[in-house]
Amino acid sequence: MNLTDDRERVARAREALACARAVAVLTGAGISAESGIPTFRDAMTGLWSRFKPEDLATAEAFQRDPRTVWDWYAWRRERVNGVQPNAGHAALVALEQSCARRGARFDLVTQNVDGLHHAAGSRRVHELHGNIRRVRCFANDHPAERWPDGDRPPRCAVCGSMLRPDVVWFGESLPEAALAEAMRAAGACDVFLCVGTSAVVEPAASLPFAALEAGALVIEVNPHPTPLTRHASITFAGPAGIVLPSLVA
Ligand code: OAD
């Protein structure tokens, strides 16, 4: 792509975002990469390199080996607590604010469990896969704010069952309200912005296609091609922290 094409695409995307009556955004692990959180599929480093995420992120894995699964999430939670939102998160806050100023609808759907959109200041966030900063019990979903050191996993103060991260594991249902909002937003938006997701995990992967079918302009931001790339209306093969600020400035 030459510079003129780049400028043209930026201008088209900026105008579409600035004029839309309803904007929907889907984010994945890529938007947090520049905050220093490895993407889901790159996350297994150091001690964890002999595991596959798909083998730890299941209820069966937790029942079989609760300590290993708890420790993996505790390690990830620690990393998340130590990082800050980046320019990509901030650009989505600015986009939400500009939509609010002109009375346009804005929905941010995320597959990320790191809570960085909230930390950046985004307000209408639908978390499809839960949030790693929250904990609940395995048997009854009792939320837990704190727990004693010692047992790994710790026990629920109410019912004594094991505590687990409040995230969606493979094979589990997504939170109904978040999923319903995500599907509504995808079907009703004029512009759908898909950022930093490999676009392979359902049902999130279908959202940009639902938007396309409903006639929305679909913009993808991802340095690498995905199954969406050849269908998207406008694509930016660059990092979210650089591309998003240029679309929203
Ligand atoms: P992945 O790790 O599958 O994909 C991350 C995507 O981000 C890749 O397509 C990268 O090319 C892209 N990427 C990397 N750096 C980027 C940057 N700086 N800016 C923009 N994009 C960048 O993560 P997800 O697609 O989020 O679900 O994974 C979706 C779901 O798969 C996860 O939520 C998880 C997993 O199954 C559950 O745990 C239920």
C-alpha cells in the first residue's frame, strides 16, 4: 500500500466514525499487547511454556488440577495488575465520548478479561469472557473480594467450595446479558470496528460478519491477517496503539 492509499483509508474511516449514528467495537487480546500483556495465544512463557491455554482454561482442568489452574490465573492477574491502558484503549474512550457528544450510540464488546477498557475510562463495555480481576466460587458463584493466603485455590467463605476466576472457560456459556448486547450492537451499528482479535473464537468471531450482513462498514485493525481481513470494508495492518489514535484524533 502506498502512502496515498493509507491517507485515503484513514480519511474514509475517520469520516465514517465521525458521522455514524451507532458505532460498535470488538476488541481482543491484541489491543492490550502494547500494554505489555502477551496475546492469549502468545501467553505461555517461562514456567508455563509447557502448557497450552486451551488445556488450562476449562472446568475439567480445574477439577482435575485446581492448584495449577489457580496458579496460572494468579500469575496472569499479577501481570494485569502491573500494567496500564495504552493509546489504543485511550482512543476508544475518546471515540465513546465523541459519540456521546453527538447523541450516537456506542458499544464496546471485548473478549479480554484484563479490565483495561474500564481502567482507561470506557463506560459501555460488554465483557464477553468475564474479568480476571474478579473471583467467584466454583459451586455457587458466590463472589469473593479477598481470601486468606494458604490454600490454593482458596475456599469460599460462604459455602466452602473452591474459588475460581470469574472468566468464561472453554465449554462454558457466555454471560447472557453481555452476549445479547453484543449481538444487538453488531446488528444495529453503521460502523463496526474490529481490533486485535484473531477472529476465530465463537461467538465473538461472528459479530463483524453479522455487522457486514446488516450493511455496516467494517473496519479491521490488526497487524496480521485474520479470517475477517478479506471481507472487511477497510483494513489497517498496524498496531492498535498507532492506528486507533489516527482514526479518532
Ligand atoms: P489472540 O491471541 O487469538 O489474537 C490476538 C490478535 O491480536 C492476533 O490476531 C494478533 O495479530 C493481534 N495483535 C497482536 N498485536 C497487536 C497490536 N499491537 N494491535 C492490534 N492487534 C494486535 O486473542 P483473541 O482473538 O482475543 O477466549 O482471542 C480470543 C479468545 O480466544 C480469548 O478471549 C480466549 C481465547 O479462546 C477464552 O478464554 C474463552
